[in-house]
Amino acid sequence: MFGGGKIKIKKELYERVKKFAELAGYSSLDEFVEHALEKEISKLESSESEDETKEKLKGLGYIS
Amino acid sequence: MNRREFCKQSALFITSFLLSKKGLCSSPPFLPGSGKTNTKKVIVLGIDGMDPYLLKRFIDEGRMPHFQKLISSGGDFKKLQTTIPAQSPVAWASFNTSTNPGRHGIFDFIHRQPDTFELYLSTSRTYQLEGGKLQIGKWIFSLKGGELKNLVQEKPFWNYLTEAGVPAIIYRAPSNFPPFAGKAWEMSGLSTPDLLGTYGTFSYYTDNPPENTEDVSGGKIYPTFPQNGIGENYLYGPPNSFRLDEKKPFDEVDDKRSYNYEKLKIPFKVYIDPGHHVAKIVIQGNEIFLKQGEWSNWVEVTFELLPHLKHLSGIVKFYLKEAHPHFKLYVSPININPADPALPIFNPPEYGEALVKDLGLFYTQGIAEDTKARTYHIFDDKEYWTQSQMVTKDWFRTWRWHLDRFKEGFLFFYFSTLDLGQHMFWRYIDHLSPLHEQTLKSGLKNPIENLYKQMDEALGMVLKRMDANTTLMVISDHGFTGFRRCFSLNSWLLDNGYLYLRDPDKREKTEYFDNVDWERTKAYGLGINGLYLNKEGREFNGIVRPEQETSLLAELKRKLEALIDPATGERPVKNAHIAKEVFKGRYVGTLSPDIILGFRRGYRASWKTILGGVPKDLFTDNLDPWSGDHCIDPTEVPATLVSTKKIKKSDPAIWDIGPTVLSEFGIKIPETLEGKTIF
């Protein structure tokens, strides 16, 4: 998994993740976890607070 | 993750945008050296902010020999109509799609979600999808991701080209992030964020912080006090949504949990030699030696999201402003690394690979010229000039790269520096600017004229390579003028009974409309040119009923156009355009402002009113180095059109350029496009 990397998770959680992966139609647990991680990266920009949004707006040169 | 991996893995994404990129990693239509010769070519050179009046003046004075040559040897030069308002995201979106704002949906730099009043940058947005999260200790895993969207709603004209088999390359077209997923080669332009997701956030480390540290936007100031000549600091990245903030991992309100994420950071050390005014910067194994006043080359930095598994790659430049007696170190906004882009800035990824292979690293930020560092006096004029010239140098070598390889089809190329330079340096040529006298002491000589001369050099580079099969158009998106006086629309609305505050004593502290009494407010100003009615059924707490709308708009228009600035006797509002009279399309009256203010030359929206501030003065002098602007009535700042062919259309507009390109290739102009050919 993860090209040789390993992650320890609680057995109960492992079972839940495994169950979800099967229900969602993933071919393997690895595929599901990789997919979830990948989407999280694309979500980086969306995890912003109201302050971060304000910072973004104010960063524009037209606004002080 | 490299770009090949990104391309491969993007097929896993469920978003329509990313799904649509699948399959684009095939051989491009014109790899360097593989193109044909003697085939039709059309080049559009986009020079943001090139003003037709200044251009004519410089041509007449003999300072623009290549423009002069082009125009006098069978070419043409006309003013180009631009959009209401004359803002770059709006105008370039009309260029890209040949539609009016009512259809492409971009009306200003800033938009709002009417039902939630969430404010956002208008051209791209990340939507949070509903979904669960897995929490494993400090680590967070999202079961559904976000969706990064280009908010320009219509199809770009270059997709019609590629569908007809004409290769197209679109270098840094504004209002094009993420790039439209088509067959053209594209690199995103204006609106491309830095790695923090902002328009650009610099870092400034100093033992002598300015007094206004808290007010600085577009950058962060980190007070730092080196001990025994060694400074230990962090370069801060975006929040790591894989890792919770240890101090406050989440907030919980009404059983609803929102997570707080740890900020990514990279430690670095600075060793200062005060005797020689030099410093050594050590960051992630890189050693950078800088003399006082010297800039570094690009330095690659890597933020670890998950150790050994996932990372974000960025590039920065260091500038040692002062080593001694005070320590002052500027670090540029963290640009997305073109060699390992964390966000989709190239389409297809091979385009970026080809650029990086030949050119090395380069600026990827949409607005790479650091105007904020100048506004907040981190830079003086000379330092801003130096930094913006580094940006220009990147554009020039990239321009040369494209010209050397372009063999067939359509090429769009974009220069930004003239626009930002005019914003920052207009006070040099504007004798009426309140900053003119003190500006002349700065020591820069003719910066605006020199920027125009550089654009003449850019034109000269393409003219050398022209053949009989090539049509060239040089266009801008708007002209330019002085920004001397600020007008606060929200203050006017308040003083005239259209906007109310919950606590009038907190008027000066109001921002983001946080003190507005929506149950009594009829209208509000947002963005640089927008006025919105607080409409029932549209705004989250709207009170203006449908039957009141027409008369209220007419009343506001009449009063605003009659308004007089008591200090000058001038009328600042040339036209208060009622949106439904000037736009057509599904976004009119929903997303659009209801009135767009068309200011006269010399005036613009005040700095505070744009994001919902209500300062006590209706009019103030503009004392910001940002002294030139164009966000006014389009008739006041027409754009520029220079062409190798005679222009037959009497009133060419920016939305005519796309259809003209299609016609040059013999492609029938689709009826959905609003422009016509200019030849």
C-alpha cells in the first residue's frame, strides 16, 4: 500500500473503511483510500475559513 | 506528484472538469519542430491595459518604431470597444467567448452569492461537496472532494478552431483558470492563484516592522530578531487539510463539527554577515547567498501533506532588502511550481513540460507583479520596477520560445506588465495626481514610456518572423487614466437613505457589510462598479419588491448621474448603466449587479466601499501608489486594436476578435457568438 508506506489505523475503523470501499464499488481498499486522498488534495482550496476568504479578496491589488 | 501522475490520476476525479481532461495527454497538434510551414497563421498579442491615446502619442513622437512600421505598411490602428465595466476579467471573458457579460457571467472582480452573501473572486471558485470525513487521530480524510471551477460560462472561441482541426495555443489568457478543457494548448493567466490560493501573498521578515503591520493585505509581515547573526524562521504554506490543528482541532456548534487545519510550514535559517552586508539563506538543503539589494533565482520548496506520500510544490524568490543595521528579507508569493503543478494550470500537462524543459522555472501567478509590496512600502518604486521587470523577462523569453516554434494555426500570447506598471506609475505622468510632485523625487525615469517601448520590442520580435500567411492583431482590454479621486458608493447610499446600519456609531469600522441592517436596506455597492438592489426572493433578506424595482433603479440612476464632487465641481458618474438595458443573458438580474457605475476619468470606487465599507467621506483623494486605473465607463477608456490588415468595421469591439480569427481560417462564425469579423 502507498508504494511501500504503511499507515496504522484502528481495527474498527479499518472495518468501516473496508465496508465503505466495498459498498462504493471500489476494487480494493487501496484504491478507495488513494481516491479519497487524491480528492482531499483537490479540496485544499475549499477548506478555507471566512478569514481566508477575506484575505484572498483583499490580496487583489484593486482593493486595500 | 509530477504532471504525468497528475494527468493519470486526474481520471480518478469525479468532477466534471477533471473528468473532461481525461484523454488530453496525447500528442499535441504542433510539437516544437513538427509543424508545417506555409500554412495559415493568426497571432493575437494581448497587451493588458495598452491605452490607444498614449500609444498614438508615443508613435507620433517616434518612440514606437515597430508599431509605426506595422501601421504604415498596410496595417491599421483603431480604438477597440470594451465591456461595461472596463475591467480585465470582464473584458477578457468577452474576448474569450465573444459574448456579453450577461451570458459569460463575469461582471466584476468580486461577486456575491445572493442567498448567502458569500463573497468570492468572480472568475474561479472551489465548491465544497457534501460528504463525510474520516478522522484517524490527527489525520483527516475527506470522502468527497471539492470542485474547482472556471466560472466563465460560455465556450471559448478557440474551441471552435480546434474542433475544425486548427491547432491553437493560448498562453496566459485571463479569465481562464482552470484552463478550459479542450484541445487547445493552454496555460492559465489572470486569476491563477499562488500556492496559498490567493492573488499573491508575499512574506516579509524584519526586525523593524512597519507600523501598519495589521493592515497589510496581499502579504504577511513576520517580526523576527536574529540572535548572534542567525535568524530562524518559517515559510508558511496553505492549511494542511490532512492534519488537524493540535491546539484547536475543531469547532462544534449544534452538533456540527468544522475542522481547523494545521498550517503547512517550512523552517529556514538566515546567517547574516553584517560586516559585508550579505546573508546566507538555508532552506530544505538549498543554500542561497545574497548581497544586500540582491534577488535570488527561483528556489523550489516542498510542503509535506503526508510524510513521504503527498506534497505540494512551490517556487519562491528571496530578496535581501537589507542585511544591516536592520534585517529585511522579502520572500515572493509561493508560485505554483510549473515543473510540478499542484493545480491544473496547463492543458495538456505536456505543454507545461515543454515550457519547463526549455525555459526552466517561471512565474505562474496570475498577477505576478507585486503591487501590494509597493502599496505597503515594502518596495519603493525602484524595487517594484526591478521585481516587475523580472516578470517581464519571463514573458519575453516565453514569447520568443513560442515564436520560434509556432508554425501553424492560432497563437494567443499575453503581456501583463504594462497594465500593472500603469496602475503603479501613472502618478509620474499625471500632473493632477496628488502624488505627482513627491513621485518625481523617486529617481525612476519615464517608467510608463519605457514599458510602452518594451511592448514595441515585443511587437518587433513577431514582425521579424511574419510571413505572407500570417495575420497579426495586437489588442488590449481597456485603456488607462489617472485615479485621483475615490468615491464611496456605500457611503452615498447610507447618506441618502438606501442603506442602513445596525450601529451607526460603528460606521467607520464596517466592512464586508457586517454592520448593515438588511431589513431596511434597499441597495448596496459591491465590487468596483456594482450596485445591487436588496431584492426580495434573491438576496437572503431582501426587501425590494418586484413592482418597486424599475422606479427605484431609475431614481438611483438619475441621482448618481447628477452627483457632484464638491472639491472639483465634476460629475464622477458618467453613466449609471441599468444592467437589464445593457446586458442580455441568463445571468442578468440573478448574478449581475442591477446598476454598473461608469465613472468619469479621474474617479474610481474607493478602496473601502468595494468590500462593503462605509467610510464617512463620500469623496477622498487617492494617496495610494496605485495611481492609475481603468475600472470606469468603457467610453472613457477604450482599448487598442492594431492589425496587419485594414479594419473595415467602424466600431470594432473586443468580442469581435474571436469571430475574426475564425473567419481568417474560413470557419463559419457560429450564431451564438455576438461578434462579427473586423476585416
